[in-house]
Amino acid sequence: MSLEVIASLMLVAFFVLLLLGIPVGLTLATTGVVFGYIGFGLPLFNLLPHRIFGVVTNSTLLAIPLFVFMGVMLEKSRLAEDLMDVVGLAAGRLRGGLGIGIVLVGVLMGATTGIVGATVVTLGLLTLPGMLRRGYDPAVACGVICASGTLGQIIPPSLILILLADITNQSVGTLFAAAMLPGLMLSAFYVLYLLCLGIWRPQLVPAVPQEERALVSTAQLAGKIVRVVAPPIGLVFAVLGSIIAGIAAPSEAAAMGALGSIAVAAIGRRLSVQVLRETCQATTRISAMVLFILICAQAFSLAFRGLQGEALVQDAFKLLPGGINASIWFLMLLIFVLGFFIEWIEISYIAVPLFLPIFINANVDLVWLATLICVNLQTSFLTPPFGWSLFFLRGVAPPEISTGDIYRGIIPFVAMQIFALVLLFFFPGIATWLPKAIGW
């Protein structure tokens, strides 16, 4: 068999093993080793220890466990509970105000924790029963919670951005800056959608009753806002501000964030030995999972490149009419479809490296491309049948919420994400303006 045929069979075998439920790390390693051996024998894998050593000594990846620690610590300190209590009261007088409050909490949680599962579960437990009790449409309530919980995948610091920086060989700080405006733009779309519902279909998103808001005075609410909102905002400015301003490297800023999360938990009187132990255990599990997949991906990519798989992909792309723009949209479509079935980590380490040489040869701005990919990957958390946000909310939703309610609720938000992706494609400055303004 020719090398190209072996490379094609390697991709087919990979997706078959994934559909059979084999863990992605083992799937990557198995297909890489088996098909690499078929094509070249053992000599090909003399390069593997060097590639793995390059992964474990990559200082950029040091930011992953530190940012994960920051997110888990803030989750354990029940930051979302306090934020939702305050923001919900502050925005409750508006029709759709409670939903807008959830979006704002999603932004703050995304900029501090970035852990989708924790954010969706927390928002679902805290807000969904209350929204239903106040007359919110079940589908709208579910859609707002799922979409707001995924904002941490685009708003820095995001694990997706850190891994894409490693894959595309770009600065983490540059990608953080590039994703800032698209993330805020997407949040603004959510807010505008809820405001429009409040104007044209107010029965779907009623305001919080006046008698409920009257239980807390304006002075008490102002005091709560200062005590609850100020610490996470200060932490965000300390972490992201130090990276964007060039004061600290991403790993150094991540260390500041980890220490700051301990301080925020201590200020809230929720720091204990038990919380610290659980945070360290969760951080170890999450970081080990990400790095294990990354190490296994080295065997896959080494074998695929040795089998001339990149040349095969490039030849296939040459058949597409429309030039490099058509190639970019093909990649976006592929990522969107893959998001229905597999997670963002697998997509990042499979689809992106396969097509990246094509875009490098075409001199595509990789910062802009990485931001497009990040916005697209966010939809994988919302698209059935395997959207993780949908699973997380289904697990904590009240019995009266059906799976159909959740699926209907996310449709407008997926449409807004696609619209944001189209805008970002036609107006690259949304992603590239801030890095250029900083001088990167």
C-alpha cells in the first residue's frame, strides 16, 4: 500500500475507535503507533521521545494547571452564588434582566474560572428554579444558562486559547488579547437578544416582582456589589492586565491568578484545608487529562506526517474552488460538524494541525485564524447530541424541564455564535485590532 492510502486508513481507524467509545488519548496513541509501524517500522518512533520531551518542557503549558487551579478554587469558594445573588437583584427590574444578569455572571465567571461544567451546573442549580418560578419561558431560561456557561471558552484566560497558542506557535498573550473583543461582542449579542425579547415578547422574560426587589435596599445592594463584584474584577485585571500590558508572562500571570483565587476565597471566609485539598485534586485530574492527550497526540502527528498525510490534505484542499477563503470555511464547517460528536480538545489536536500548513503557506494571519477556531469551538458545547453544556444542565434541571426545552433554548444562541463567526471572518480587525494596538 502507498503511504497516502495508509494515512487515509489511519484517519478512518481513528474516527471508528472514537465512535466505539475508546478514550481519545488512547485512540491517538494506538492509531499513531500501529499505522506508523505499518508504514515505516520502528525507526520512525526514534523521534518520539524528543517530541514528548518538547511537550513536557514547554513553559507555555505551565499556565494550564495554574489557570485550572484558579478556576477550581473560585468554584469551590462559591463565587458564582454570590455574584448571581447580587447581579440578579441589580438587573431584576428590567424585562429580561434576570437573564442579562446570568450573562454578566457568565462573563465574570469565564474571565476567572473558565470551567464550563462548573459554571453551567452552578448557574443551573442557582437560577433555573427561580427563573421558572418568576415566569420565564423554560426554553429561554435553559438557553441563557447553557450559552452563558460556555463564555469561558472564548473569554480569556481560556484553556482553548492556551492550547491553540501552542498548536499555532503564537504568543498566549496575543491570543488572549485577540479573543477579548470577540468574547465581549458575543456577550453583547446575548444581552441584545434578551432585551429584544423583553420588548417584543415580555411574557417570556418577565421582570423580578417589585415586592421581591423591595426586600433589599439600594444601600445594601450597593454594599453587596462592592464586596462581591470587586474581588473577581480585580483578579481579572491583575491576571489579564499583566499579560496584555507585557508586565508578566502567561505562566507568571497564571501563578498570580492562582494566588489571587486563594485570597478571594479567604476574603469570602471559604478557604479551608478541605477546599484546598479538593482544589488540588481536581486541578491534577484536569491537567493530567489535557497533557496526556497532548502527549498521545505526538505519536499520531509524527506517524501522520511520516505517512505524507499533510501532503494528502493539501492536495485535497487544492480541489476546493474559491482559493484560501474556501479552505478556511471548509475548516470552519468541519470543526462545526465535529463539534456535534467530539470534544474541543480532540478537535484542536486533530483537525487544526492537519490543515495548519496550508494556511501558513498562504500567509494567513494565524492570530485571526486561531480566534475564528476558538469562536467555532465554543459551539461544540451547545450542539446536540453531545454538547456538554446540555448534558451538564440536564443533570441538574428540575423534572418539569424536558430535553426538548434545552434543545430549543440553545438554537438562538448557536445562531448568534455563527453570526459572530461570520462577522469575525469579514471584519478581521475585531480580533487583530487589540494585539496591534498593544504592539504585538
